[in-house]
Amino acid sequence: MVDWMALIWYGIIITALAFILWYAGIKRCEASMAAIFSGTMPLTAIVLSVLILKEQPVWSQWVGSLMIVTGMILSGQKRL
């Protein structure tokens, strides 16, 4: 019974809620802005794994995170 409840919780409630909120958000912005924010998913995963799970990421994960942030900054700048 616990397995089914976990499946319902994560499969239906959490996943469905995430998609509903994501699509509600991207409906209100440009596609380029939505692409920039999609880059925050792996970055957020690394930060939360350090803060909550006390994991120690390897250097390549930090380099990847830096590349994500740099890409977001460069993508967000207005072109002259």
C-alpha cells in the first residue's frame, strides 16, 4: 500500500503539479526566456544536493554549474 501511495504522490501529484506550473509560466514569457530558465534545473539539483543531502560534488559539476550561470547571463543580455 505504501508503494502505491508513493507512486501516486510522486507520479501524479508532484509531476503533474510541476508540469502545470512550468507550462503556466512559459505561457507568459518568450521561448528564449523559457530556455534560459530550463538551465536552472540541473543547477538547482546540484545546489539542493549539497544543501539538503550533504553531497560533495566533483569539480566537473562545479564547472558545469559555472557554465550554466554564464550561459544564462550571456543569454539574458540585450543585443545592441
